[in-house]
Amino acid sequence: MNETVIACCQLAPRFGEPVANRAGARRAIIDARARGADLVVLPELAVSGYAFAGPQEAWSLAEALDGPTVSGWAELAHELGIVIVGGICELDAARGVLCNTAVLVDRTGLRAAYRKVHLWDREPEVFTAGSQPPPVLETEHGRIGLMVCYDVEFPEWVRLAALSGVELLCVPVNWPRSPHPESERPGEVVRVQAAASTNRIFIAVCDRAGRERGVDWIGGSVVVDPGGFPLAGPAERDAPITLIARCRVADAADKRTGERNDVLADRRPELYGV
Amino acid sequence: MNETVIACCQLAPRFGEPVANRAGARRAIIDARARGADLVVLPELAVSGYAFAGPQEAWSLAEALDGPTVSGWAELAHELGIVIVGGICELDAARGVLCNTAVLVDRTGLRAAYRKVHLWDREPEVFTAGSQPPPVLETEHGRIGLMVCYDVEFPEWVRLAALSGVELLCVPVNWPRSPHPESERPGEVVRVQAAASTNRIFIAVCDRAGRERGVDWIGGSVVVDPGGFPLAGPAERDAPITLIARCRVADAADKRTGERNDVLADRRPELYGV
């Protein structure tokens, strides 16, 4: 398998300006492609913004999976021959609920929609939590899995993805900034590094930037390898930036950490029940 | 609850010299106590050394739980009024097997022996893997749990300890050095940081030093807080050193990460089955 060029486009969407945000995402995707990207990852809720005042505002900014955002990304993926992963405020009209959803589109169209399972802070006031495991998508760039933000901080969830065959986990996030020792990386980044290395997978996290209703962001976009070491980033700045990383995704099929050890085979699941 | 002073005595035992190594550990414990330590953590296999040529050599260096090493530590714990955690090459005569074991002694004597469950590299040629969960010990310094080295790299195992009430996990290790990017912390340290923060517990890791039969060590002793940030270390040098950290262990009973979030309560275990 050839090298895959991964781009994380850390955008700075403006709250409640979907038309402008869609245009901004489009420009970033086209720029990333010009820099060689095969796969573009965008932030969580990349078009709506994050800091909803309540359900009503979220409903007014929600879109179905065949709405303008996903359709636009699918067209772009087809036109440019790339894979795009990004987060939307999804209106699931059939169930009459909103979900915090990551989609993956490729040249064939929408491949998967994953609904965030672990909701953060006030999100339950707006979103219905998903109850499906992270999808595993066979693509020309290897087996890709999807999660959204807080999901990736649950080792059980990342393990499930790895055991299901995910080689590259793409994670749109909106990481609110909180205090941490100045000489240390944000805990969110550390947990992503560990999640990658305990499962020997690649993880591409795309965070956002741009103060929104008093919330600042880590701007911690990062791509880590199966050893847990950054291939690009962490950006660690609250500003738009595109990270570019190159890797051979299929390398993540090898779970060995030595002649006699394997991070998945060495588990003792018969002992893990509580 | 008062502050607890934790000391990790990163020793440099010499292979196959148990008498000298016992004396060295004793000196380090007394020195740590003089620096205020309430709890002393020693490395894995602190007295025998690690790099056994094979089972015969391991048997010749093994000791029962009432052997000179554990008895000596128990006497010292009684005399100094402290808690000591350390690793031994345990002869389990009843079963006729060797185990890679961590013990905890306090002023009352031997409180627990935990047998390493996840064996590394050639260890299965020498040791029988444990099959019991990490113990949870009520002590005057909070609820202490034990693991040995590779165990702590399995998120399932640390989660189990946290769900069982462990507030401070003490982990004797022998971390062989392997290449990693120079600007990065060793992956072992990163995984410990993440294990602490995903469970909001303290973790005290005591590594070793001193080249042994061609094996070098990370010398990565570290004490991390429930945010995953180092309170002391990582030492990151292949030399003897004692790290001192102060903390209120009971703080780890609080699993909240915000007004509405809790790292254990936010789990969705009904979805985690494979």
C-alpha cells in the first residue's frame, strides 16, 4: 500500500454562520488537496459552531445527512478524488432528534455517519447520544474508523475500534481549553497518544480554533503514529492551521511490540470483567 | 486526610547479588524515610535482577513471601511506620511455580501479594502469570492498588482497579530502553499519564537503573496526579535516584472533570462488549 497524506484542517468556524463556514471548509479542503492530501479531517460541528444556547438554536442549525454540508463534502470528495471526514450537527428527522455526528465521504459518496456516544457537558440538552460502535470502513487508504471528541478518551471505545480492525481513527473534536501545567501537553493530546500506542493504530485528531461565546480551544490537532508519537502537531494554538502527515496506514495491522509481544494478543479479556 | 509523601526509589540492583541488593534497598528506604516518605515504592524484581538466563537461574534467586526480602521490608515498615511496595521473584512453593510479584507491607506486616498478569517478552519461560485482579488495600494513606510493569499498559486492567476503588496505583517496573523520538517522552510514561487521567487516580511508578546483561533501562520513575501530570519525574535517567512526591490520595475519589462529567460515570459499559 502506498503512502497516505493526511490533512487536519483546524478551522475557526463562526457560530451560526453555516454558509460562511461551509465556504471556509471548502477552501481549506481544496488547499489541503493542493498540498497533496488524500484524506482531509475537519473539526467536530465544523459548520454550525459548538456553543449552542439551547436546543432551539441547535435545531435551527441542524442538517440531515443529505443536507448541504454533507452533499458539498461528497461532491468535493468526488471531484478531488479524496476522502473527507468531518463533524455536523445532524438532524435525524426519522427519529426527530439531533446527533453530534461524524461523516466519512469518498469519491463514491457518503460511506458512514457515526453518532457521538459519549456526550460532554451540556451536550445532552441538545443531542441524543449514539449507541452504535465506531464504523470500520475499508477504503483505498486502509481501514478507517470514526469517533467524535470525548469518545476517544474512553479506552474501552478505542480498544473496540482496534479489535474491529480500525487502522486509522479519524476524530473530529472541539477541545475546550482548560488549565494545565505550562511545561506539559494538554491531557487530551496525551490521552490520544496513549490510545494510539496501546492499540498500535494511527489517530488523526482535528480540533478547532476561534473563541466562541467565551469558550477558547486547545487548537490541539495532532496526527499520531502507532507508537503514540506525533507525525504532525500537536498544533497547540488557537488559530486556523492545516497539519499534514504522511504514513502507511497498513502498518497499523502489525500489533507487535517485540518478538514475543502483541498489544492485542497479550490482553487477558477473561479477567477484565468487573 | 493528610498529605502523603511518596518516594520512588529507583535502584540499580546487580544481577544475582541478592544480599547486596537487599542492603541497597534497605539503605534507600531509610534515606527516603529521612526525607519524609510515608510510602516507598521499589522496582520490579528489586532484589534478584531481571535478565534471567532461564528458569534454573530464576529458581536459584526466588524467595517465598516469608523469605528474607519480604520479611526485611515488613520489619522496616514496622520500625519506620511506613508502607513499602516492591517487586520480588516469588517462589510459590505450594504450586511449584515462580511469579513476578509485587508485595505491599505496612507496620502490620504483609498486606498483599499481587502476581503479574501480563507477562513481557521471555518472562513466560520463567514465570507463571497471575490470574487475580489488582488488590485494593485500605491503608492510612488511602486505597492503594498494585500492578507490575506491563500490566499498567492495559487500559482494561487499570480501569478495573479504578472501578474497584483504587486511588493510588503503585507499579514496580523494569522498563527496558527502546528507541523513541528524542523530543518525546518514552511511550511507557505517556501511557501511565493517560492511565491516571482517564481514571482520575494517582500512579506511582518505580523503575530501575543499571545495565544488566546488555539491557539498558529507561529509568522512567514517575508519580502522576489524577490529571495525568507528573508530580515528580519522569526521572528519565539510567541511574539510581529517589523521587519524592506529595499528594492527598483521597483527592482521587473525585472522578469529576467538570460540572456535568465524571470519567467513570460517563462510561457506557453496555456498549463495550466485542
